[in-house]
Amino acid sequence: TTVMLAAAGVLAVSGLVMLTPWGRRIFLRNLIPALERARDGVVGIATKPLKVVSLFGGSLLTTMSYLLALYVSVLAFRGTAGFVDVGVVYLTGAFVASAAPTPGGLGAAEAAYIAGLTAIGTPSAIAVPAVFLFRLATFWLPVAPGWAALSFLRRSDDL
């Protein structure tokens, strides 16, 4: 209900803006070209099968890697949750993290992963450290090499 009300509110405000000449001008000048560029990008990728495979294969590989990392983190603390169960927890937590208004879903992701793991029967004494290990390995530790790579690329004028 809340999402439907918010969508209706956005549509109503958009409709009111479109009633004004400056709203139509902004719409026609900015939004239409952006949508055309997006369409051209999708068509450009969709007409090349190798790019489609790369796009979806890379996305699948990334998701499976993170899922495996969470599963191994649970096993590291002697958890007994099944791979499919942890997969459902990971996908739900990733959805919550993407909706959270914090960078990387910080806070919301951890809460969702812990809640999900305890909901499938993992004791909280295992779920909490497993989630913190998972987030340390997949969220915090990659920051240092990423910063180093960014600095190198800037120094070498490649970025």
C-alpha cells in the first residue's frame, strides 16, 4: 500500500509539472534524450550475443560468488544451514541492502542477513559472527585494494 501511494504521488506531481510550460520544456529537453540514449545502449548490447552472455554471466558469477562467501562464512562458524537456504537469505538481504539509503546497504544488509539466518534455524551465536565475517570479506577488505588501484590509475593518467 505504501509503495502504491508513493508511486501515485510521484505520478500526480509529475502530471502537475507536465501541465506547466517549463515542466514540458525540461521534460522534452532532458528526459526524452536520456531515454533515447538508454534505448540505444540496450539495443547495442542486445544485438551482440557475446555481450549479452558477458552481462548476464558476469552478474550471475558475482551473485554466486557473494552467495558462496556467505555460505562459507556460516560454515566457518560451524553452521549447518543448507546452500539453498543461505541463497534465499543472501538474495533477500541483497534486496534489502539495495533499498537502504546507506552506502552498500550498511546496517540494513547486516540486519537482514542476521535475521534471515536466524529465521532458517541458525543460532544467533553463529549468524552474527558469520555475517560480520562475510561483510568484512566482501565489503570492507576490498576498499584498500580499490583505493590503491584508483590512486594508481589517477597517477598514471588513465582515469
